[in-house]
Amino acid sequence: AVRNTNNLKLYIQNAGDFEKLTAQAVELDENAQMLRYLRGRMHLTEGVTAELFRARFGKAVPEEFSTLLDKAVENGLAEKTETGWKPTVKGLFRENII
């Protein structure tokens, strides 16, 4: 996965120059990709399941992320399901719950 930039102002400034524009691209490491995936799934009413995560990354949800998801449960932003986590109504309308 790739993110366009770490500096939006510079990205906009270089919008007409492909070379300068792509020089700002950043490749995400696996942890960043997993976090982005989990955050995206938690914007959907279905949330994330262990099965979906394993299909995407070939492994279980790492403990550091399951801890964050459990914290969202404690804060009323998510609920634990039999197969994973899903956002509450309150959690759906937050920018990032983890």
C-alpha cells in the first residue's frame, strides 16, 4: 500500500509536476497496512472478523491491534462479536476508533 504524502501542502504545490509529486510517495510497512485496513473495516457496520483479517494478511490480528479494538469496546465505540469486532453507532461516526 502506498500513501500519497506526509506533507499535503507540498503535495498540492507540486500537483503539476509528476516527478516531484511521486517523490513524496511513502510505502507503508505491514503494520501500517494492517492498521489502515482495521480502521477502514471499522467504518463499516460489519466491522472486521478474524477470518477477513487472516484472508487479507495471512495471520491473526496481532495482539497490539486486538488490544486497541478491545479499548474501543471499553470506550463504547465498538463491540466484540463472536468472530471479531464491529463499531457501535457512536463508533461509526468517529474518524478513527483505533
